[in-house]
Amino acid sequence: MASRWVRSKSPWLIHFNTGGCNGCDIEFVAAITPRFDIERFGIILQGSPRHADILAVTGPVTLQIADRLKRVYEQMPDPKFVVALGACAVSGSPFKDCYSVHGGVDTVIPVDAYVPGCAPKPEAMIYGIAKLIQKMRGGDKNG
Amino acid sequence: MLAYDLFQLIVFPGALFLFCLAFLYEWVDRKFFAKVQNRYGPLYTGTLGLLQPVADFLKLLYKEDLVPKACDRNIFSSVPIVYVVLPLTTLFIIPISGQTGLVAFNGDLIFVMFIFALMTITVFLAGWSSMSRFSIIGSVRSALQMLSYEIPLGLALIGPAIAAKSLSISSIVQWQSANATWGLWLQPIGFGVFFICMLAELELVPFDIPEADTEIVAGWRTEFSGRKLAMFRLGRDLEIVLASALVTSLFLGGAQPLGLIPPVLVFLVKSLFVVIMLSFARALFARFRIDQMIAGMWKYLLPIAILQIILIQLGLGV
């Protein structure tokens, strides 16, 4: 119980672009500016996957980056969570069935929360992460 | 008597009190940093986010502890503990609840300088044992930074010792209260040099070259996770407490009783002021380049520190 409370109070993010158009990344960077101030919820952006709890993925997973994405995911210590930000990360959207694209993020690693939109607004991203934090507190996921 | 000694070491001015202080100062630092950037900072964890550093610490304790295959296992697992123990041991020397430290002895100022060098060597070992390219670059940078700030730091520490004619921190504090003055008024240059060297020692923003997160991921801490990272964060918080306690004791009069106000409160107010100054510097400046840091330390800070010693010897600073 205490572990769940503690985990939901200090979710640290790491951001990974799997070959997107940079639109979602700009919105993601906007979401961590002082205007939205997500440090209120204890969220900090970390540089190293070893320090992070939540992997925020943007972009369709290309064939080249699929292995790298898997490796970054495996470098994170358990318990770990994944958010797919934007239409491409959710399903591969306009690039689905493209010769160089693997598909959405959930074709490579398990995803806990999806945020649709092209690109989703910072508010939508924060809402998605807040939903994930609720899930973490409820103990929906083992660990 | 033994029971009281144990109580002092473990509970009141000892370990438990210092851990609480470390978490409190991290909260003050983050909150003030946020205020400078026109935002709230931690808000929903406990009242006003007071429990945020505790939540971060506990979360890291609950996390999986990964040990990379390539690293030197023994050094990798022992270094985080050493990193916590070193500042904690040093804090016992500094007078907090009265005018004498818990284990004050003659020459403890030299011991503090020794511990500062040892902490950088711990950081170096931490990066070196991880065997990751980012960690090694970070640890080499940290050693390079130590070579630059160590000498001005030593000279700035010698200033109050010459004035008080003693190498013990407790007697420097007593000297200041006996002469009804502060080191800050007598040696303003020395205070400035010491403050800048403390920023470099703590690897705070103008000097966060060893863990520059835009260049080398997280520097020497890159490969640490779970419990080990929690220890490093606690060690960093204790280091901030140590730095603010040192500045308070040597330059701001330390734990003086002020009328009916107990010395602990005076000490806390003064060291909180130092912590706020540290986080203000962190919020205002951008990172120096490596060459700017080295050139600045050797070309400007060192002559200024020597000038302060000369002024004291001429009787102008005392």
C-alpha cells in the first residue's frame, strides 16, 4: 500500500522518440515548461533510463529503432510503465503498413496508457499521465 | 551518561535529525528554485509538498536494483554507502545544537578538507566502476573540477582559522561569538571564494559539469538505479546540509544563543539562508564550459583567495 502511494507520488519520466516528425516532441517539451509545472505532482524529467519510472514514447516505431526501444525499456528498473503519446505511437496511424514501419509502440513493448492526437496538446499529455498515476495508485499492474 | 551520548549521536543533533534536515533542505531548495522560475514546485505530496523528497527516496528504495554486467561489482555496490557516510560523519564535527560539535577535536578543519577530497574520489570511483562511457566522462570531469577548486577552497578555509588562531571549527565559532562579530564582515572576499568553491564542490548549476544532463546523460550517476541511486540522492542532500553548516559556522557566527532563542534555531535560520542563496545561484546561472571553469578558478579565484590571506596577515581583515 505504502509502495503504491510512494510510486504514484514521484513518477519520473524519460522521453524517447521512435522516429516521429518532432511535433509530439515539441508538445511534450511544452508540457514540462513552468507554465504547466508538472513538478507539482512530483514528476521530473530524467536523462538516464536507469533513473526513470515512466517511458514516454512519441512517433511510429520504425524497423531500425524497434531494437533500441526494446533495449531502453529493458534498461529501466522494475516497476516500469510506458505511455504512448500521439497517434503514431498509439497505432502507427498514417504510417501503418509502411514498408519501414513496425507499427504502434504496443507491437514492441507493453503500453500502459495511450494519448491520441496529432499532436496531443500538453494538457492531453498531462491528463494521460495523470490517468496512469491513478492506475499506479490502484495497483492495476503487478509489481 | 552513555545513554545521553547515544541519544545525541543517533537522535537529536545526530543522524536522525540530520536526515530530516537533509530532506527539509531539499524541499526548500526545490520550492525556492520553482518560485524563481515562477511556478509552484512540489505541491500535492503532503502539506505543500513537504514529503516530496521522502517520497522520492522511498520510491527509489522500492525499485529494482540493477547491476550492469560490465561493472566492477564490489566498488559499484559499496560506493553509494561511502557517499552517505562521509558527509554524515563530517556533520558530527560541526557545532549545531551548541557551541561545540559532537566529536569536536583540535584540527578538525583539516579533517573537513580531507573529507571533501575523499568525496570527490568516491564520485570518481562511482563513475569508474560503472564502466559506461557517460559515467567515465562524468567522473573524469569531476576529478578535473576538484583539481581546480581544491586550492582556493583550502585558502578560504584557512582565513577564519588564522583570525581565530585555531584549527578547530568549534573554537572558530566560539571566537566569533566572543568577539561579537561574524567572519563575513571581517573577510567578505574569503566568504565569496568559499561560496563559489562550495557550488563547485556540490556540483550545483554553474559548475554542474560532471553531471551535465544535456551532454552526458546523468554523468557519473548514469548507471545507478534503485537503492544505490537513493543513497546518492541522500548523500547529495547531506552534502548540501554540510556546505550550508560550514558556511554558517565559519562565516555567519554559527550556532550562537541569541537571548532566549536556543542556538539550534539560530543555526537553522542561518543555514536555511545559505541554502536559499545556493538555490538562487542555481536558478540564475547557466553552466560554465570546462575551460571557463578551470581558467576562472586558477586565474581569478586563486589570486583573490591569496589576497584575502595577505589582508588578514596585514591586520586589515581581522
